[in-house]
Amino acid sequence: MRSSVPIALIAALLVPPAQAPASFELEEATIEQLQQGMQSGRYTARGLAELYLKRIEQIDRSGPTLRSVIEVNPDALGIADMLDAERRTKGPRGPLHGIPILIKDNIDTADRMATTAGSLALDGSIAARDAFIVQRLRAAGVVLLGKTNLSEWANFRSTKSTSGWSARGGQVKNPYVLDRNPCGSSSGTGAAISANLAAVGVGTETDGSIVCPAGAMGLVGIKPTIGLVSRSGIVPIAHSQDTAGPMARTVADAAALLAALAGPDPRDPETRRSGHTADYRKALNRDALRGARIGVARKRYFGYSPAADRLAEAAIEDMKARGAVIVDPADVPTVDQLDSCEFDVLLYEFKTDLNAYLAARPSVRVRSLKEIIAFNEEHKDREMPYFGQDIMLMAEEKGPLTSPAYRQAHATCHTLSRTDGLDATMKKFKLDAIVAPTGAPAWPIDHVNGDHVLGASSPLAAVAGYPNVTVPAGEISGLPIGISFMGTAWSEAKLIGLAYAYEQATTKRRPPRFLPTVAVQ
């Protein structure tokens, strides 16, 4: 006999109630609002830090247990006190003075926190000097609350990995639906900022590791042009594609953080050549979409997820309604050819770049990729309980960067992604930006089979070394989807303006609800 109970009600009854934490007075607070609170005397930098640290204890260490923060800074409150005293005597340094921030645990800090890339091989390793971007953040007056968990070695260890897992930090959970994957190696930063554990955060990306977790957890993520933000003092994968970048709940906050991060670094020659620093807050323009030519990259970037397609189509209509000229399709003809050359370049550069990083860190117990592989094998019960290290083994077999095979792969990637790719397509259609879904809804966490990635649009800008800005475009079954704005080199300001105009017109971000699982639809 058929039940008369509505299917939706049955589905609701099958799903346990959300593990909703207690209300938080700083939920969704922006940098501007926090500065206004400190200016008025309602808050101090110490008071803000204490509130966020309490939130970390309630959400990350207990309750939903996100495991997004791998280490709390024991000096955070002392830093906040110092900044409060400075505000009273000299005034604020700028928009980030006293703002609590979290950074990824592959970024060096010369303090009492370790820098480990999530690996037990580097556990307890203290950097002798700050990464250049940490120097800039400290100079801007941030309160460094702690470091975030990540996919171990920035997810460049195994083809069967589960994103968000590290031996040191465990599995990061997606705060929207706790049994869903947080995506990408900057998973801890994404989960923490989405769950309001700090005002803003810093992630790193080689291919997708900023924009994928940002898209999957309702954030704005900016992957800058290579050379805009220094890479010195960051555990590397590949210098051709590595960059740090902002992860925030609003475009305005991401722009403010990018302005602090960007700058020439004597230790990173690429940044000295760029000369493209700016106050990206000046790019925030609600009317930026009016008259802008927006191309839609359909080839490969649509069709793998009906849910992502629906929200992307709606986003495109919203842009059109705000006065954008939509060029559809504006496909990049080379996108299907990028995979093989990209992976080869990453393997070569990973071995060379990681060995150089470790050689400059005399305090670490492993001094080369070969020694990391041996460490993982020796401690396989803790380091490899779910997946192995086949990528590391492949990288160890590669030769030096003078190898003809590497040079050919590197040149091919640049031609396909830049000259014949983004540059050619932007020029052909006279575009200001190209848009595509950032990725599919988050897949279930699966330590047996690894990640189930249906598709993503990040490789194009990643291989080119060009900017990519993702903005929330809505949710499907409680899972966020992002829309990505991509452009040519040094077009961050233009993309930020377009992303801001879209964000302000649609306001699609919703805070996470910490659902235990997805309800049957």
C-alpha cells in the first residue's frame, strides 16, 4: 500500500538534524564592519581575536568538528594587544589593522607555529623567517590566528587522494554538508572562513586549490596572475603555477586582502618583473558589468553537472540583466590539450622546487623528495592509511629542468593556454572576461575510492598563470556552486570589478548550516 506521507517529509525525517552551533555575533562580519566596530570602541583587536578563537574551539575542535584549523597561534592575543596599543597612540595602519586572519599550513611563519604542509615529516619544523606574504600581512597589522589544515603536500602525493586530508590534521569537513568533501588543497582555509572562524584567509593554488574550495563552500576566491603575489617561503609544487591568494566571504574583503598580499619580493624574481600592485578596493564598482563583454566558455566546462549548469545559466542571465554583453559561446579551442603537458611540468618542477625549499630549511628531518618518500613508507600506518604516493614516485623519476622533455612540455603548455588559448580567445571576441562554472557540487568524502571530481574550469587559468575569481552563484541541495571570471595576465582589477558587480546584484552567499548529510531530493 502506497504511503500518503509526502516524499519531501520522508526525506526530512531520514536526515538527522543539523549540528548547528550557537549563534555567533560576528557571523558574516566584513572587514569594514570589524573596522567600524574597533573605531567605535565596541570591539578591540584582542576582543575580536578572543571571539574567533572561541568559535574555533566550538566549531572546529568540537560540535561539527570541521578540523579546518591545524594549529592556533599561541601569540595571537599578544599581537592583538600590541595592535590595540598602536591604534590608540598612532591610529590604524590600514584596512587590515587588527583583523583576525588564518593562513594555510604550507606558508612559513617565523614564530611558534610549525609549517608542515600537513605532513608528519615536517611536524615541529619552525621556519627561520616569515614567508614574504606573511611579512606583508604583519606589516598591514593583521592578527594571525593560526594555520589551516590542507590536503597533504597541497594534494600532490597521490592520484587516489581524498581532498582535505592530511596525516597531521585529519579530514577537513565541508561546513555546508559535513559528509561532503571540501575540495582542493586549501580546504582548511575554505572551511574555516566559510564557517566564520576568522575574517579572511589565505590559500594557495597550483590548479584549483583556491577556487575549488571557495566554490564548494560559498566563498570568493582569487587566484592571481603568477608573479603578483610572492611564492618565497611557501612549500612548493611548481613555480610555473603556484601562487597564494585570498579566500573571503565577500569580494570587497578579498580585494582588500589581495592588496596586502601583492608586492615585489627580492626573493621571487617573477614579482620583481611584474610591477602590477594596486589597491584593489578601488576596482569595486557595482556598474562594472554594464557594457562589459563576457564570453561563455562552454567546451569542457559545461555538461558534466546539470546542477552547476543551471546555476551558471542563471548567473549569465543575471549578468546580462546588469548590462553585460554576453558572447555565447566563446570557447577556448585548446582546453582539451592541456592535461598531459601540465602534469608533466608539475612533476618536473615539484621535484626541483621541493628539493630547493627543503635544502634551505636546515631544521627539517627530511631534506629531499626522496627522503619524504622514504619517511612515508616507514610511517605508512599514519601517513598512508587511505592512499599512497604514486605522484611523488613519478616526480622522483624526473630529471632536471634542463631536460628537453621538460622544456618541451613547458613551452607547449604556455602556447596552448596563453597564445592559442586565453589570449587568442579574449582577442578574437574582444572580451573583458570569460565565465564558466567553477565546479560541480561537493562530492561525498570517500577514503576508499578517493575524490570524485566531475569537472572544473580551473586548469585554463592555472596553466596559463592568469587570474581567476570565483563568486557564489547559488546552492543545489544545500551545496554551493561558484561562477568563475577568468582573464588575461594582470587583469585582476577588471575581474574583481565584474565579480563585485555580479555579487552585489545577486547576493547568493548563504552561511553554512552544518547539515550532517544531503536530504533526498
